[in-house]
Amino acid sequence: MSIEILRAREVPLGGPRALMVRRTLPHRDRSFIGAWCFVDHYGPTPVNRDTGMNLPPHPHTGLQTVSWLFEGEIEHRDSGGAHGPVRPGEVNLMTAGRGIAHSEVSTPETSVLHGVQLWLALPSPACDDAPRGFEHYAPAPVRLAAEPGEAEALVFLGALAGMASPVATYTPLLGAQLTLSADARVRLHLDPDFEHGVLLDTGTVAVDGIPLEHGDLACQDAGARELYLQAGPDGARALLLGGEPFEEQIVMWWNFVGRSHDDIAKARQEWQDRGERFGEVEGYAGRLTWLPAPELPNLRLRPRGRHGSAPRAAATHLTGTTG
Ligand code: MN
């Protein structure tokens, strides 16, 4: 099986202060790994009270947000009434359904921000559901067979090496943090029905013999039963993402996932109109009480999917995405 390397592009995160993030999905050459449709990787970035993450209330539709931190702490508030911290090693998942709004602010004590913001596309029936409560889970580490060296995983979604996450998903998925000691070699045994991606966070690693650079996402199509990882002399920390191929086409623009241009235009208008669809985020203390959507581009947004993505312009439609 061949490995496709997606290189990240640097994107300023939306909101009044721009935090630079490395985005690998969506990519010109690929829209999904399973239902994973958005991968932002950021930090380690030194921050203080003035320069940390401060995302005012903004909307989402048709997706789940999956927040995973390596360092720092973020305070989450959403219009479903959830309020709580996002901490390293603990997954936080928010299901937008037909519409939710949330704010994300790094805590005053946070001196380094380092993590990923991921989205999962919801399958069609779930796009019209009411938003579901915020889910939180702190996985215990599971050892992976390594020879030589040592390796462990934190399995936050799906199952790996006999460890299963209790967090329910709408499509079969995998999400795990992998930590490899210096020069460790690990053969991961995987579900051949899944496609997979390995995102390199720190250190160095080769996937099936191909070395990754910081922030690269190595992708493998469905059909493979294993992936072979070789860490470098400093070890490696990476994320493993997987899932059954997502067969639907989606339209992504700003913070919305829909099935058509009209879905997106309607969601945007209802957010701008401050109607009931997205609810209210209580307790956000920032200056901007809600984040206005950008103007829609002067052309119809085109769907993208695993069988042929939208034209190149689709990538630019995500400019200003808040995460
Ligand atoms: Mn968000």
C-alpha cells in the first residue's frame, strides 16, 4: 500500500487575534480520512493573557469538533449549556447537528498552546439532529508492542491494541495519540476497512519507510492491515486518525458543513440574523459577543468528496475558518 504525504499550509486562525495553525485537511489532493474532514495542528506557541487563543462565539453545523491538547488549557462554552476545560490528554467532542455555537479561550495561566483541532463530518441523517451535549473522556495509556524501544497510545475514539474509547461515533472511526521512545519501531495492526493518517507532532518518525516532517499527515487508503512506524533518535509523538471511507459529498465553508451551497447560505444567514438556530453562549467575557461570518464568495460552493474533490478554489473557501 502506498503512503501519500500531505504537507501542511500555514493559516491564521480566525477571530480578532490570529494564531497561526498548520492545516493538512482539507487538502487539494484529499478531502477525508474516514469522516475526519478538518485537521489543524498548532504550537508549541508561547502565549500570554493578551496573545492566547480567544475565539468568540461562532457557529458550527453538520460536524463534530474534536479538541486534543498537548500543552495548555482552553475554556470551552457552548450554546448547549456546556462549560468546561479542555486539557492535555483528554478528548473533548462537540456534536453540532443542525447548529450549535461555542467559544474557546485559553486560560490566563496558559503559557504554551500546543494541540490539534479536528472536525468529523456527520452523516446525512445526523446533520438535522439537535446538537448533542459536550463529551469528555481521558483515556488511560495502552502499551504498543515495540521492538526495539517502547511505545504507548492514548485511544480517544474507536479502538486500538485492545483499548476502546467509550465515546460514541456516527461512523466507524479511530483517533489516538502515539508516543514512541528513541528509535522505537512499532508495527500497528489496523482495521483494513479503514483508511488511516499519521500526523507528526514532535520528534521524527518514518511511516512505512517514508520520513515525515513536523506537521505532515501521512495517509494510507483502506485495505492495509498494518502501518510500520520508526521513530528517530529523539522519539516521536504523533496522532493516528482512521475511519471507514466517508462516501457522501460535503460542502465546507467557514465553520459550516452541509450538503449544498444552499445549506451553507441558509446557515450563514441564520447566524447573521442571530436567530434561534444556534442558541446563545452564556458567560463569554470577550469584547466581541459573536463572530460575524465572512461574505459568501461570489460563486456557488461546490461539494467535495473522496471520489474527486471540488475545484482548487474550494480550499480557499475555508479562509477565516475559526476551528
Ligand atoms: Mn469552533
